[in-house]
Amino acid sequence: MRNILATALASVVAVAANLPASHRQPVQDPAPGTQVEQSLTTSSGDRIDYLLYLPKNYTAAGKKVPLMLFLHGRGESNGPLSVVAKWGPPRRLAAGEQMKYIVVSPQCPPESFWSKDVQQTQLLALLEHIRKAYNLDDDRVYLTGLSMGGYGTWQLAANHPGMFAAAAPICGRGNPADATKLRDLPIWAWHGTMDTVVPFNRSVEMVDAIKAVGGNQIRFTALEHVGHASWQAAYQSADFYRWLDQQRASTNKVAAKKASAARKRKRDKKE
């Protein structure tokens, strides 16, 4: 992931790696086991507000810790940073639950969207900052988001599939043209069949497109008779977190090489 991030950020002028130290200091150094409000200001003056949680057993020099990047929905752009904890993993943490991940939950400005290029760049800068500041396991970086955050999850995963061990877009929408990029990344998509905000078919078309190009790492949970709030079931599922814990970016890379070789052999036989 270090090399991937370095390449991705090379064309970005205003990123956390190039900021003066005073601009990169967290608002409050979080105590392990707590979720706190943080802010990162770029040299261009852009500010990224986010919630940060460190696991209870976290130590700066101890065992490396997996990271979860959570992207909220449209509604949580409106209001103070604390509203980001309305749903998903930050909600569970705000209620006092503990997780084994470093959980980073940024807030998207109300005038923008997670899938826009400027926000995708901001997310890369934030990830680079977290990577440098905390003792995270580069092999276990997980990406997830709901609704607008689901859109952002599909986009960021397609732009940088090797950066993540797994992605979980909840009731979002991606671009089927990105299917080949996503083919070898473990993905678990969730969507309610009665969703009228982001139609159910938006996830179906992504899953079908990935399978059509030979992807076999894609999972899909269709929640019958559920509307837009499919994230409530997804983020309360113990199976979801067990699945995340099984994924490794290094394993994906090995599996991708084997799958590529198998596809080549198949093409050669046809010829």
C-alpha cells in the first residue's frame, strides 16, 4: 500500500504529506478505546474533518492494527462533525462498543460528493496522513460506505483497487465500466430491494458487470422488503466483520495473478 499511495499522491499538490507539521497535528491525540473529532488542513487551505477511533489495545509500537475507512451518506454532510456518528461503525463506537480497527470517518462538505475527484483526492491525503501517524497494518485496510458513501466506495475502490483488502458499498452506485478494475478485489455489496432513493438495480448491475469479466470475489446481499436503510442490517452483521477480518491485500495480489493466468490459459485453449 505504501508504494500505491505514493504513486497516487504524486500528482496531488495539496496533500498531507507535504504540509507543514503544524498543519498535520490532530486536534486531540485520541486515547485508545475512544472516538474523537479530528481535523486535517491541507496547504491549499482545504480542511478535512473526521472522526478517529483507536482500538482499546492500540499502542504506537505494538502490533499493527487494521484500518476501516467509513464514508457516510448525504444527510450526515449537514451539521456538526458529530452527526457522522448517526449511522454505521461510528454509531456503534459512539454508543461505547469496541472494535479491533482504527476507524476513520471523514465528513463530506454539503456542496460536494464522495465520488467527485476533489473528495477522492482528499480521501487519499487523509489515508496517507493516518498511515504516517498511526501504527496501522497496510495489508488490512478496509473501505466501506453507505448511500452517497456507497458511491464513493465504488469509486475509490475502482481508482485504487490494490490499496484495499476489501470494500463494502452499501446501497450505492458504481460505474459498470470499472468492472475489470474491481474484478480481483473482495467486495460485499448490500442493497434493499425496496430502495427508492438509490434503486436496487444499481448494485445488481455492478455485481453482474464484475461477474461478467470473471470476478469471483464479489458477494451480494439483497435485503428483501427493505428500503434505503440497508446499512442497519449490514453494519450489525457479525458475518460482515468476520468476512472483513479474513481479507488481506497481499492475498488478493496473489489470487489476482493466479486468476489472470487461468484466464490466459482459457483464452489460449479457445485459440
